[in-house]
Amino acid sequence: MNLKTLWFVVRKNLTRNLVVLSLVALAVGSGALVIIPMNGIMDGFLQSFFATTIDVSTGHVVVTPPKGSKHLDDPEKIRERISSVPEVKAASIRLQDRVFLSKGDKTEATLVTGIDPKNEGSVVILPEKISEGVYLKDDDSRAALVGKELASALDVKIGDEVGLLLANGKRASFTVKGIYSTGYQQLDKQAYVQRSDLKRLTAVGDKASEIVVKLDSLEKTDDARKKIDDLGIDAKVETWKDRIGFVEGMRNNFNIIQRFIILLALIASCITIAVLMYTNVEHRIKSIGVLKAIGSPNRGILQIFVLEGLIIGIIGVAVGETIGGLITWYLSNHPLRFTIGVSGGSANEVAVKAVFGYNLLILPAAIIIPMAFLASLYPAWRAARTNIIEAVWRA
């Protein structure tokens, strides 16, 4: 059967009922329709977590004590040297300690971070995350910022006094000046105070636990790390990737879920095409008999049904990717809100924008179209093997 005749028969068969063709294409493209938004949402969730952790907690680069030491010596001098690196926009010194924070008969173990409010605010966006009260000022004394999760667990409100018990046995009272909320449970179960206050309580002298650094671009993280290393500072230099490496585990778990959902979607698409083509053969027995009666070879019949299956796969992918892409685009502009962790009867919500990229369109097309071709082979072979007498008799 020549190409012109083959295309004429296929086109007539496919356009006989456009409503049915549209529904079939939608069913076949459901795999792409599911895969694209799902990948976009999961990538968006990870990017949201990365961005929040960097912007609120780790900064781009973190300078920590060398191996075998608990603190950095002469942190102000180190901060000045780090600030000389061209890519560095700001750096903030932190002093941290594990403490017990209490109010009344409620006590919680937490990490308390001593900060210089102005410098800290230039590195991370903690001031923007204050949900109640206000951010710390440089001249505040015995004032604290408490995460939403921690505040909920202790039943703390703005203006309440909380007790701080350090590992060295020293106690102090702090007034809650602000409550912050990032939407992530781990970050919202901590507290911040003035570095000068924590320095007096810990009695460690002029030392620091870490120095967090903000760069002028996230892409320059590795270059800036190397330049800070080259300064010869007696310290360990880490990037945000090192500090939240556990997220790779989250990414791997998400990938497993993605593959499972993709597999189910592809199986559904494959079954849809196979059932469609099989039913198509059964309903077109008369047409097959006529084609054979006018001399069409088995190979020509096979080509007709394989080409139909392939075209349905292409149309299905186009429909599925268009709808899936539009859904992903919509979710990139209208974030979904996820609940992250529940503590003390309150739930944290975080807004997640779906990430749309044209690379999302490649995977569905690369898998569904070949699957459509393979799924149409058996029905096409069965059609080609149909006996002309049987076809006319059954018709």
C-alpha cells in the first residue's frame, strides 16, 4: 500500500468521529497530564525548602570551628576577612547553645542562637518572618524571638517571660518580643536572643559558633567557598548544600514516588491504547474485509492500524502536555499550601509554587509515544491476520 493511500485511509478512520478521537486522546494523554504537574509540584516543594532554609537559617556559606574545636576564636576579625571577598554581601556572627526554655510548668529543649540583629538581618530574612510582635533591635537586652512551633508548645505570647536554663547551670529570664514563622517545623522550634546576652551567660568569651555569609548570587556559592578557604582562616567552610544535605534523601524519596506514579500513568495509557485498538479492530471487521477484497496485503492492514496507534499517541501526548503544562503554569502563579508538621495543636502551612520547565515535556513524549506504538502492534497484527471470508461473514 502506497503512502498516499495509507494516509488517506488512516485520516478517514481517525476523523470519522472527532468527539471520540478527542476523548481517546485525552485518555491516552492522561499520563502526561499527571506527570507534568506532579513533577512541577515536587520540584517546587524542594526549591521552597531550599530557599527558606537558605534565606532564614544557613545563608549561602557557613564558617564553623575547625575539627576538634567548639568555637571560632576572634570572630570579628574572621568576619572582616570574609567580608573582603568580592562575592560576599554580608556576614553575621552567631553563638549557639542547647538550652531548656520554660514557662510555668512547660519546658522544651531547643537550640538558642545569639545574634547581632542588624548583621543577622542583612544575611537572612528572619525579620520578614515575624508573624507576631517585632524583630530584635541592637540595643535590646534580655529579649527573645521564639519560633511559632516552640511558642505553641510553651503557650507563649508576646510580652511573656520565659526561663532559660543553660548546660552550665546558669539561668536567666527573657521577654518574648517576637514570634516568627517559616512554615517548617525544624526551623520554627528554635529561639534567638542577643549575642551579647548569650555570651555573658555561656561565659565563653570572645568566641562564636559560626559565621553565616550571604553572597550576591546563589550561583557563586562554590567559587566564594574556595576564596574564603584560600584566606587561610583556621575554620571549616561549608556551603548551604553541605548543611542541608539530608534534603538529597528527601529528593531520592520523592524520585521513588515519582517513578511509581509515572509507571502507573504509563501502564494506564498503554492499556487504553491497546483496548482502543483491539476494539477498533473488532468494530471494523467489515472495513478490513473490504480492504482485503480489493487486494490490500496483510502488511498494508498492519501499517494502517500501527500508524493510527502512533498518531493517537502523538495527539494524546500533545493534549496531555498542553493541559498538564497549563495546570503547572497556573500552580506556579497560584501556590498550593501544604501543612508541614503539627505540634501543640497548631499546624504550619507553607506555600509551594509548582516549577514549570520545558524539560518536563520531554519525558512523557519520550515514553508515551513509543508505548503507543508498542501497544498497537498486537491489535494491528490481529487485524492483518484476519481471514477475508471470516471478515465478510462476521460483518
